[in-house]
Amino acid sequence: MSYPFKPDPRLDLVLERVVDAPRELLWRAWTKPEHVKQWFTPKPWLITDCEIDLKPGGLFRTRMQSPDGKEVNDRHCCYLDIVPNERLVWTDALLPGYRPSGEPFITAVISLQPDGRGTRYTATAIHRDEATRNNHEEMGFFDGWGTVADQLAAYVKTI
């Protein structure tokens, strides 16, 4: 199984890569703050802080810094589903403890499936409506998330 649902192209954006690394390494890179800070935003942007409480209802938080040094994003998300080495689902529609947030944008699904000697890495951004999905695509979803996937693939070779 690669997804708990079938992506809807009207509402969801999907990025796939085959990464030349075992999925256990990608899982580690996604679930440890010291690793997330190394690859999670397209350079020269930085992740200056990351908190992970890896449990359903737990916190996934990252703080980003622009190339000119401005803190621009401090996103708090809630984990919904965690299947070690296989699937990670979180949303910014909820805060930790399943509390509703005021600014929902996406629910993200990261799927890691064996593919030959590597891993099929699938990142899905689920949106509440077509306008939000289209806005995310126009913001550069494929370039941004693609760059981050490439950075992840390169980074896991160093851990």
C-alpha cells in the first residue's frame, strides 16, 4: 500500500522520486530535528529550529529564515498518522493535541516504499479546495518540494 487514500488531482499535489537509499535513512531524516534542519527548505533558506514529538497528536514545528535573515515562518503542525519507515502524515489544520488551528493550508503525506535497491519517495500535499491547491502550485510547489526532495536524497547519503 502506498497511500491510505487516492489523491484527487483537483485538490492534491503529488511529487515522486526514487531515492538511491534505504527508506530507513529517509525515515530518520524526516523524524529527527537535527536532520530536518539540514534539508527541509530550499537553500539558501534555512530551518533555524525544528521540534518533533513523533506520535499521533504530536508536534511537528519548523521555523524558516529567508536569505536576508528574516524569520518568515513558524509553522505548527499535528501528526495524524505514523507508520515507521513507511508513512508520515501531518497537518497544519490542527495543532498538537488535535486542537484546531486558525490558518489551515495543507495536510501532507510522505510515503516511503521499497523500489529496487532504493526507495520510492512520494510527497502529497492535500488541500481543502481547488483555489488553495492552485495557489500552492503557483507558489512553486513542484520546484520547491522537488528541490527539497533532491536535498533530502543528497543528505541521506551523509548520515
